[in-house]
Amino acid sequence: MAILRNNVVSSDRFTYHAPTKIFMCDASDLGDFQLMPVYDDASDTGFTMRSEKTGKLVNYFLQTTAKDGEGEIQYWRFMPIGEDMRNNPAVAGTKVLIYND
């Protein structure tokens, strides 16, 4: 299983809230953002974030799509993949929230 580095997005596109380790933004802030496969042999989708500070790459997979009572999407929650957390322990516990605006 190979990790794919698709749809690379810079961390500077997100607001980072250090106490909760959450990166967040509105979907419209990402332009033509699309989810891509995370692995070459699995159905997980997500994106790759490049740290503006370190240049390191971290893949985030789509964990949850949150919807309201009418079924409209409120936000998407992404988590870092296990291998990237092992290789870069600083990303353990981080999350990405992309709000549907």
C-alpha cells in the first residue's frame, strides 16, 4: 500500500487553533478543492497538507461528514493518517474542519 500525495494544500489556507489542535476554514477558501484517494489500494479520500513552517507533508483522511437535521452538510472533519502521525508526532491529535459555506 503506497501513500499518495494528492491535492496538496498549504497550511496557510487554514486558521489554526492551537489549544484544540484544529485547522479550520470555509470550503470557499480552498477554491476548486477536491478530495482524492489517500492510498493507491484503498477507498479512503482526503488531501495532503504542506506545513507553511516546516514544508512537511501530512495526509488527512475524511473521517466524518456532519449534517444538520435537514440533511445539509455543515462541515467535513479530517484526521491525519497513522503513518504520518508516526513519522511526525507533532500532528498527532490534529484535526481539520472544512465548513460548508
